[in-house]
Amino acid sequence: MMKKLTLAVAVSTLVVSGCANMSNTQKGATIGAVAGAVIGKGTGDHDKSRYVWGAVAGALAGTAIGAYMDKQEQEFRDELAGSGVQVIRDGDSIRLQLPSNVTFAVDSTTIASNFNPVLADVAKVLNRYEKTTLMIEGHTDSTGNASYNQRLSENRAFSVRNHLISNGVDQRRVTTIGYGESMPIADNNTEAGRQLNRRVELRIVPNQA
């Protein structure tokens, strides 16, 4: 990693040295973009996209992180009030919990039509706060076949991803994962508990310097 970092700095410095008319801001952006591309080589696609997104959107550091996430949290609360989506603050990250009973029909991966405007509101806030990335997590209850539940959780997470991207969220910011029935938040032995476990969660994380 240190070799990659050294190479990235060297390459970006050479690029910028040939651009005498650049402002300091432009030089900084160029160095970030070139360094991100060099460091990203040889990593997985997800890692590459995070480096590239960091170079494009910039990063947060220190006390700026808390203030930035505070503002974003409040906008989510304002936009999503009464929608059924829970907005949960978790340190410097934000979790949006989408209950499946209002997001999807039973056993379906197609987003309910009446929930489309809610996801549009989620995208609206995400697009105003570009210095964040998000993980979309699918979860199910323990009813039925475990492998089926795993696929269902993955496909539901991917459906939410596609809907956000169709509303302008940059795909480089988004990763999906399905956990199936492996991460319950309530008792699967009760109907109320199973309903809570059937959910999609969006974890919004600051892009830290």
C-alpha cells in the first residue's frame, strides 16, 4: 500500500507540474483524482469506486464530519416524517430502516408503487450530501428456506439500489449486501418480531479524509 501511495503522489505531481495555469484548487483536485486511480488499481471494484468517488466528491475531516452528518440527519427526518422509515443516528453514520411491509409485497422484490415517492425523497437528500457513501442491506425473518431468504434479501437490496440510482444517486456511492435471516433485530418466534426482521437498511457513512 505504501508503494502505491508513493507512486500515486509521484504520478500526480508530474501531471500537475505540466499544468502551470491551474489554480491551487484545480491542482488539488487533479492530484486527488490521479492518486485515487493509481491506488485503486489491483483492488476490487468496490474499493476502486470508493477511491474514485473520494477523489470526485471530496472528503470530510475532524469536526466537519459531525456537523455535516447532523444536517443530513435532520433533512432525512424532515423529508421522511410519517413515511414509516426510521432514521437512526449511529455515531458518525446514519441508518435508514425501511420495513418490508411498506416497501415490498410478500415474497416480492418489486418496490411497492406507493413507496416510490419515499425513496425519491431519500435520493433527494443523498444528492444534496455527496460526501457520503451508502451500504444497502437486505434482511429477512427466519421463516422458510435459508437460501431462499438469502436471495430475497440480496434482490431486495438491489431493487432499492436501482431505484435510488434512477433518481440520480451516483452508483459509485452505493454498495449492496444481503444478510438473509442471519441478523435479526427482534424475536423470530413472534409475528411482531418477524415483521421487524423483514427490512432493508441504508447505512450512510461520511467519506472521511
